[in-house]
Amino acid sequence: MEIATRLSNEIARYLDLDTREIQLTSANMANNAGADLVGDNGNAGNIFNAPTQVAGSAHSLQVILTNPDKIAAAGLGLGTGDGSNALAAANLATQAIIGGQTPSNYYSNLVSTLGGTVSEATTENTALSASVTQLQSQRDALSAVNLNEEAGNLEEFQRSYQAASQVFTILNSVYASALNLGVETAVA
Amino acid sequence: MRVDPFYVVNLSSALDQTQATQQQLSQELSSGRRFSAIGDDPVAAAQNVQLLNQIQRDDSFTQINSLTQGLLQVTDSALGSVVTQLNQAVSLATQANNGTLNSSDLKAISNQLAGVRDEVLSLANTTYQGQYVFGGSQTGTTPFTLNNATTPATVTYNGDANVNTLVSPNGQSIQLNLPGDQIFTSATANVLATLNNLIADYASGGAGSGVADTAALSTALNFVGQQRVTIDNSINRLSAASGAATEEATQLTVAQTNLVQADIASVSTQLALTQSQQTALINVISALGQGSLFDHLQA
């Protein structure tokens, strides 16, 4: 139960990426705040598709810009040689635009958290597998038909039978010896 | 005597464990990496993300560096040619002003100065990769256009006064251009207007205000020389910034290698140990599988 709760919390946390994606529209806003190569000034258009709802937005994220000339590198009203808007877009990388963190820090934290969860799950899996094996052994020792146990028993009975027949062989030879008055013959 | 009835199961599971360890170690040895999934070392994986990010930024800057160096070199070279042309113009004007030349000689000098003016105008409209170098941010528009209908002829600047900059990964802002109006049509030292004035002065066969205009041209010549220093500085700063970015990328790559690289000696030792354990386990299993206590009794 505890694990199920934790897993559902983890899944909820990753689904939170959807709301983060909404905040990623900063890149679109940046592209609409400058001038591009084909004469757009403040209306160059979006780089990414604009999400209409939170649910599933991270999954449906895609680049919709097809003409690289539509990247608004220049500042508003400036010529094509200017790069101030491109600089503003590049500076998004160092701004806390996703959940109060920079994009690379957010991704780094996501990797770390996800990796930690995977590692934790692997450890728990190993521990629980060991526990299951132990419990199965205990149960089998009490009730189940264990093939190894049966094989062991079979071996044991076989050896007992062999031992018993060995006794008979010896007795047989003793009786033969007695009947023949100590003379070893082929008659049993 | 009690015999563990599950010894085969227990031994098999121990063998499974050593095999899993062996597989993991072999993978580390063949790939040279300490981890192949983020779950193996979450902290190192997160650090790797940060390092990769910074290395990519440095690499991007190094890649555009050669393109930008080209732009600055072309600008510097154009300004150097402008200085040469202006020196020639000053020389011609000085010759015209010494009072020994006749009317047709002065007209010839006027024509030669027009040639110099056209050359300077062409240099002012220099392009690099299809973009005008001296147009401010208006790199798609011809910066200077000449109107010969007036006397003296007039030159119009179609660019703007914007200074384009490149920002290095460590935040250093490097100037990439000199706006054309700052060099060729400045209010204090208007190169093209002074040349046009000189051409008009001598075109009529007289000296006109040639002496004053020649002095103005000398001032303009010095001014262009001074402006050129800005571009030379940018070239030096860009080289330094590019060197720093390359150096940083190299250091970060070393750090990244150290982070993800498997310690081959340690992994090899562990692998040998695991293989010994495995061999021992297999021997135990085979020893237990064959024969019985009676075999040992008979012996």
C-alpha cells in the first residue's frame, strides 16, 4: 500500500511536466518580441505549438516553425544585423522560468529525482525478491511439494533400499557359509 | 544428520547474483562508462546534464567564432583600404593646392578624386556573406547611395546607428560593427561629403575652397584610423573569448570524462573476484550433484 501511494505521487510529479511546458511558452513570447529576416516585426510567430490545455501538453510539444528566416533575432524595429532579441532568447537559459529554476537546473533535478526513484525501486525490488524467496522457502518447507525435497527423499529411500539389500547380501553370504559348514561354494 | 533440502535453490540464486554482477562489470569494462542508466548513479547523471549543457554552449560559441572573425577581418580590411584611398586623396588635393597646376590639370585631379570617392563608396558598401557591413543593424539595405545630380554630389546613409554585439559564454559583450554614419558621414569628420566638396572644388578648373577641404580630409583620415582601432580591439577580444571558451570546454570535457569513466583497474579486479566466486559456486554445485555419502564411506 505504501509503495502504491508513493508510485502514484511520483507519477503525479512527472505529470507536472505539463504545467512546466505551459511556462516554456517564454520561448514563443521571445520570438514574437523581435524582428526576423522576412520583415516580421513583433509578429514572427511561434517556435513551438501553443498548448491549449494543461493535460498532455508536454507530450504534444513540437516545433512548428518551418522557415528558419522566421526566427526573430533582431530587436523590435531594428535591422537584420541586430541580435539583441536572439540574446534575450539565449538569456532564457539562465532565467528561472520553470518552477523557479533555470531550464537546465530543472532538467538536471528531474534526472536526479527520477534516477533516485529508479535506484530506490531497484533496491526495494532486490530486497523484496529476497524476502519473497525466503518466505516461499519457509512455506515450501512446511506444506508444498518441493521437487528438490522429493528428489532428496527419493535419494534417501534409494540409499536405504541399497543399504537394506546390502544387509541381505551379507546375511545371505553368512547363511550360505553356515549351511556349507564354512566352505565357500557357489550354492547360496 | 539434517540436510538442507533446498541447497540447489539457494546455490542457484547465489549463482544468479554473481552472474548479474559479472554482466554489470563486463558492461562497464566494454563501454568504459561507470553507469549506463540514470538509476545507476542519479547524482552523477544530474551533474552530467549540467556539464553537457555548458560544453554545448561553449561549442556553439567556438563554432560561430570563425564566421564572426571573418566579418571583423573584412571590416578591418575595408577600413584599411579606405585609409589607403584617403591618403591618396590627400596627396592629390595637396598637389592641386600648391598653385602650380593649370585648369585642365585641376580638372584631371577632380576626376581622379571622383575615382577615389567611388572606391571609398564601394568600400563603405562592403558585404560579408551577403550582409552589408557598415549599415548598422540594417544589413540587408545598401548603406550608402550617391546622388550626382547636385553640386557637390551628395551621399545618403540608409542604415541606422545600431551597434551589433556578440555575447560570449561568460557574458562579455563584443562589438561587431561600426555603423556607417559614424565613419563615413560623421558630423565631425564627414569623409564622403569632404571628398565630394573637393571634387566640386577642382571640377571647375579652379582651386575653390580646396585648402580648407584638404585640411578637413586630413582630419577625416585620422578619424577613420581611430575608428579602425575599435574593430582591431574586437578581433583581439573575440580571439581571447574564443580561446577561453575552447579552454573551458576542454576542462569540462575532462571533468565529464572523470565523472562517467569507469575505473578500469578496479572494475577488472572486481570482475576477476566475481568470476572466482562463480567458479567456486559451480564447483560446489557439481560436487554436491554427484555421488553420495556411501561413495565416501566405501572409499
